[in-house]
Amino acid sequence: MFFDHRVFAGISSLAFMGAMFWANTGIKNAIRDEMLTHSIEVEVNATPPEMSQTSIELALIAYGFDLSQSGAHPSFEGKLSDRGITEKMGYEQGKTVKIGPSAFDSWALLGSTLSHELEIHCQQNFFLISIADSLGLYGTSLAEREAYEWELNQGKRFGLISDEQKLIRATLESYYPRDFRFSNKPKFQKSFASYLVKSSFLAADRSR
């Protein structure tokens, strides 16, 4: 089989441009990683972090988050009232994580917020949680309580000060108290709801 030399030249040009594109992307990523790595020691010790995507990227690296486990890359959302939110828009779509301004009061709180969303909510099965909700078994409340309790258990890891831990605990007890109406459900229903919420077998390493 013979090829016209112009076709061959065109294919060669496309291949060359593709190779240059990927090489350039790799170089840019390497430079970006190098800049972030050398900025961590200075930036993370600053108080508070700048409300920006850059601060999120620094926190992800500084605290060693494994995004391959969460399947989502958090983004800054300036209009978000909560510290963070994890959403799943469709059955086959992945989850999206957004971080709001109130998470930037300190690097510790930013890291804790990322942990809440990435290491807990991103590992939970939202479909089964919605089933628990529809059955009146308070799936969302159980899911949120698990995430806030995880934050409190990880306080030392992120360096949360006493006031920050009190803030997290106050949110937990105000909105998702242990004695919410779910506690009045029969034991079987409570066990079933807990199974639905934790059915994804959280991948987060609880030994940290």
C-alpha cells in the first residue's frame, strides 16, 4: 500500500504537534508541582490562607490527600455559604467537591474541610443514602454525623485548635445530634440505615 507524500507529511505534522503538546503539558505540570512543593512550608504556616484555588492545591499536597481515592478534585466556590459541599449530579456522573470561604479561616480548618468532603462524603454511596432518607431513616443525618465525627477524630492530624474543634462539634450537635428522631426507630431500622450509609466501606485510613 502506498501513501501520497502529502498525506504522510500531514500525519507526521499532526504526530509532531501532538507530541509537543503532551511534552509541553508535562513540563508545565512539573513546573507547577515544583512551585507548589517549594511554597508549602511558607504558605501553610501563614494564617489565614488566601481564599483561592491555589490555597486548596497547596493544602491537598501539604496534607497528603490522595485524589485517586476520592475521584474528585475540589474547587473554590466564593458564593458557597458552607465550608464545603459534595454533590452528585447524575447516576453515572462522578461527585463534585466545592470549598467555600468559611473554610479558609486557617490552614487547619481548610485541611479538615477537605478531609470531610474527600475522605468521607466522596466515599459514601449517595444513592443508598437517598434510599434511607426516603424510608424515613435519616440517611443524610447519619452521613453528615460520620463526616463531622471524622473531622474531630482527625483534629491532631490537621492541627485544629480548641476553638476550631468546638466549632465543628457545635455544628455536629446542633444540626445532627446523636439523639435526633432516628434514635426512636426500632433497632432493626437503625441497623439497616447505618448499613446503607456505610455500605461503600470507607476507603479512608482511620489509623491516621
